[in-house]
Amino acid sequence: MVSPKTRYLVFFQYSGTKYSGVMETSADQSGLGVQNYLEKAAQNLKPVVPIKFNISSRTDSGVHALCNSAHLDIQRAPGKAAFQERQLIRSLNHYLRPEPIRILSAHRVTNDFHARFSALSRTYIYRLLVGCTHHSEVPVFERDLCWAPAGGYLNVPAMQDAARFLLGTHDFSTFRSLNSETPFQSPVRTILQADIQPSSGLLSHHYEYRGLEFWELKFKSRSFLYRQVRRMVGALVAVGQGKLTPHHIKELLEMKDARAFPPYAMAPPSGLFLESVEY
Amino acid sequence: MVSPKTRYLVFFQYSGTKYSGVMETSADQSGLGVQNYLEKAAQNLKPVVPIKFNISSRTDSGVHALCNSAHLDIQRAPGKAAFQERQLIRSLNHYLRPEPIRILSAHRVTNDFHARFSALSRTYIYRLLVGCTHHSEVPVFERDLCWAPAGGYLNVPAMQDAARFLLGTHDFSTFRSLNSETPFQSPVRTILQADIQPSSGLLSHHYEYRGLEFWELKFKSRSFLYRQVRRMVGALVAVGQGKLTPHHIKELLEMKDARAFPPYAMAPPSGLFLESVEY
């Protein structure tokens, strides 16, 4: 007798600093992915077949998620009832406890639901710390969780002007890094939101006297190209530093060539957070 | 020829999670203190005599500092000029780089200046995360940096009423933990400030939809007794949870007995930050 499988959509959070990224890595690779830990925790549920997490949104090494998502199927021994959502969350979080990974919620879904392909959009935020003259001025509590670009303050209105060129549907070839999927993927994406807003840090009101400011860049799209957000952020920061003009962003888009992107300009992973996946 | 020594006051920041506290530990103790790392970094300055940090304010294992202070004397080889303040900061931060410890500033002071005894007051803040029903709901980025008391929301106005009883000069015997210094220390302290204010977390605006709120308790005094802040916070949280009334705080003070303190009520170290030392 084969017991039926139950599909769940789970939302989860992680600090990406110590992982090779969200995706599972094989034993011969140096660092482990968040998925390795999720699946290891899920084995404690004693499923009939090993549980596989189908991650909705890839994030690179050092990139964080306030909320990523995945679907998984659980097939229990005959006669055992399907896990309740609350039970699943508590149990997975129990086994994940030593890791900076946490299940936020779980939802039973139909068997044709796919975490990656059913997603309507993804929202990323990028945290900038402005006002540091040297990297050692980054508060220790904010290390690995923001980017403090060198060179003092940023011209935020110019960055906001530049961000408007990224909105809407464009060929983003200049704003992607090349990888094995490049030949098979359309470079056209539609940016639904590209905002730059003041933000807060952990205890940031205690840093104001030192002139430190937090800013948050927010990007929403159905999907993004490989490293697109880090390239867009880096180019906008270059505008804020006066190295590029807002109009250069338009010109970079029109070049449609990854090699046209200023090589110094890609933002580091530490400031990037997947904020949400919308269904 | 003996070269003159130069005394500096340094302000420094650290995340206390992985240290046994700020004070130096000897080789036979299990964890190292922040001071061990400061002194190890300072040895790279090649002083004629080993550099000793005289820490102004003790903090326990797991307690953080936005800003602690210490004085130190540097005696260089004959003919070598005294370090400039900026040079000292940069150099120490270079050697401290792998650690979550950072020198914020350095100031040349006279040889009779003492970081501990010259301090006029200390300010501590305690970060509470309110709205979690289970510890696994604490955002991974806030772990070790706040306390999420069990049992939902807190009656903040009652806590504010209770905090007023702590203000001013009192015998705080009930609010200290006993240690080897207890017999030699007066239990009388003067609390200059005891505030409870809304606060922010790292990306806390992204948590509002889940009902998570950050609150910050702030205490200022010339000095504090052993674990006094954690005991005062724990008692105020018990008031916020309805386990004690504001008037119980007054009664606890009047008992003048450490054993009268509710044993469940001491707040954990993770939420405590030394915010500043004033001279």
C-alpha cells in the first residue's frame, strides 16, 4: 500500500553569511547550502521517501533572505496522518535550531503547485550604510548585513532619477553576470518597482551622532537575471558617488552587453536580502 | 634611557555573544574575554612593555557594547614618537579585524586619567522584542541581540509606572546578584534615567505585518551593581506580563535582600548593550 504524498509551501528566513548560497551543494563542494540544512532537518520527520525542497528563488553565497519559499512533498508511513502546518513548522525549526535558518510558515497546497513557477514576483531589498570613511567604521552588529560604499555620502536624488530608467520592460543584458544558463534565458525583464528609501539599522538611532545613515533599495520583478540586483545596485551607487550620471544607466541598458558594465561596480552580496516571494 | 609612556582613552564596540565577557581571562578558563583580543592586537604595536587595557565597565558573557572604554599606556622604543590617535585606531582595528570588536575612537589623556574611576556615568540599553509566541519566531538577524519574553504583548504603561520607582537613590540589594565583591560594595546606587521607548530592529519595518515590536529600556547611573540592569529589566518585564504590579517593584526595593528577587525574573544577557560611558 502506498501512502499519499502531501505537498506544502513553506516560507523561510536565513542569514546567508556562512552558506554557499541557498541551493544544495554536493558533498565534494566546499560550503554547504541552506537547502542542505533544510533537507537534513526534514529527514527527522521520518518520511517514506527523502524530502526534497524545491526552492523558489536562488540566492548567492552571502545573500540573505527575510523570506524565501520552497515546496516539498511529504510521504509518511501507511496509516500516518499528514502533518499539520503548525506541527511541520515547529518540528523543522526544532531541528534547524543551531542554524540561522528558520521556517516562517507552512501551507498545504495542491500537487500541481510549484514554488518556483507559481510565483508571481520576487522583491529584493539592498541595505546601504552611508557615512563611513573606512570599512572598520561599520558597526560590528551590521557586519555582513549591509554595504558601506567607500567615499562618504551619496547623491540620493541622482540615484532616484537613475532608478527610473530601470523601471519597466528592458533587455537587461548589461546588468547580468554570465553563467551556464545565459544562452537559454531571455535577458528581458520587467522591473515593477525600483525605490530608494531611508531605512533603519539595529540601534541605528545610536549611530546618528556619527553621521551614519541607512538606505534601502527595493526591486520587484517577476524574476531577475543572474546577479541583476547586485549590478543594478552597484550602478546606482556609482551614480550616487558621481562616477556615473543618471543618463549613463539608460546608455548601459541600451548597450545590451554584460561586458559594458563597469567592472568595479557590482555590489557585494552582504547587503542583499530576498524580502518576499509573491503568489 | 627610558622612553616616556603615553596614556590613551579608547572607546570600543563589540558583540559579546562569543566572549566570556569583556574582562581578560587566564589561559586555563574556557572562553576568552574581549580584553584578551584587545591586548593581543596591541602587542602588534611593538611596545617596550606589554600593553594593558584598564576597562571602565565590566560586561558579562553574552552582553554587548555599543561603546565601552578603557585606558592604556604605550611605551615605545627610545626615539620613537608617540602614536597619533588616528594611527592607533587604524592599527588596532587592523589586527582586530576578524573579531566583532572595533575601536571607535582614541584620545590622549593625562597620566592620572583612569577609565574606570574618572567615568561620571554609564548608560545601558536593553532591547526587547515583543509579539513572539515562541523563541523560534525571533528573526535570525536579531538572535543574540534581543530578548523575546514568552507570553505575547507587554503592558508598557505599567512598566513605565514601575520604572519610576527605580529612579533616584535607593538601596538596590534586591536587584543585585551576589559575587565576591558583594561584601565590599555599597548597595546604594542612584538611577538617573529609567526610560522605556519604542525602538527599531534590523529591517524591523519588514516585521510589522507579523506584529513584532521592538522596545528599548534605558538606564543611566554613575555605576551599577552586579547584574543590576538585567534584574531591573526582568522585574519590569514581569510587570509588563502582569506577574507583578508596579507597586511590587517598590516593595522589592524595600526588602533590600537579593534572595527576595523572583528567581525566574532575571533577563538574559543577549538583550543588554552598554551604550556609553560618560566622562
